[in-house]
Amino acid sequence: MTYFLGLWFILAICLPTLRSLWPQAYPPGIPSQWPMNLSYGAIGYGVWGYFLKDHPLKKRGLVLGLSLLMVGGLTLYLSYRAGTYQGALMEGMSLFVCLYAGALFSGEIGGTSHPLTCLLSKASFSIYLSHMVFVKVLLDREFYRLVPAILGIPLALVLVILAGLLLYGLLVRIPFLRTYSS
């Protein structure tokens, strides 16, 4: 399992993250001819979750904080440099989102997390399923043109998470869905 997770982490998480940052420096050969499909990346998340169940991340608060700081800071930097929003580091198969997800999952199974971390962990599937709808609403309202990137990116992140949390709050009140959403 550890060999599979190592290959998954390199081919499905690290290389695509590097490719999104420096496409001209993407390694030639097999990695560029055989990119890991998103479905294989998602399967890797499932296997990693199974692994984390028995080996939760130590220092998960540090991993969570650093991953959020890196994805936010680098997204702001890249967006500022390009003059337009650059969301490659917020993709589901990027390095910092992967570390963030692992820290959230480790906190949930460890049972010693801050209540906000547990809520985010429980609501993460709702946030994931609904985030593109809310991002599209922001795009349709020209949110990113109206608000400078330095404020707009963190504000959009907070708005999308709050909207996903609101949706989660509604779903857990529906008896049939409560079983699957909490």
C-alpha cells in the first residue's frame, strides 16, 4: 500500500501541481506520456484515507495551517504576477489541497480536533459538490473584476466555504439525507 501511495502522490499530486506552475519544465518521458487520470487520483484519495485511519498525521494542525497558507499565498502571488486569477493550486489534485484534506481527515478520525475542524471535515463533501455552483455565481456576477485579487481570492474562498456549510446545514435536517451527510 505504501508503494501505491508513493506512486499516487508523485504521479497524481506532485507532478500535476508542478505542471500547472511551470508547464515548460514538465519532465519528459513516461510522466508526460502517461498522466494520472483524475479517477485514479480520486482512488488514491480513498486509499490514502484508509491508510490515515491507522496512521493519522501527527502535527495535523501545522499541516493544515501551512497548506492553507501556501495555497492562499501562492495563489495570490501567481494571480498578482499574471494580472488575473490563477486557481491551479486550488485544484483537487494539487499538493496543498491534498495535504489540507489529509489533515482534515486525520483530525476527524483522531477525535481530538477543534470543533471547527470537525465541522469542516463533516461538511467537506457538501462543500466539494457545491463549490463549482457558487464559483460560477461569483464569475457570473463579475466578482473577480470588481474586487482586487488580493481581497477577492480569500473572500471568494470564505464565501464558497460558507455557502457549502449552509448547504450542509440544510442537508442534515432532511431525515433521509441526514444518514449520509453526518
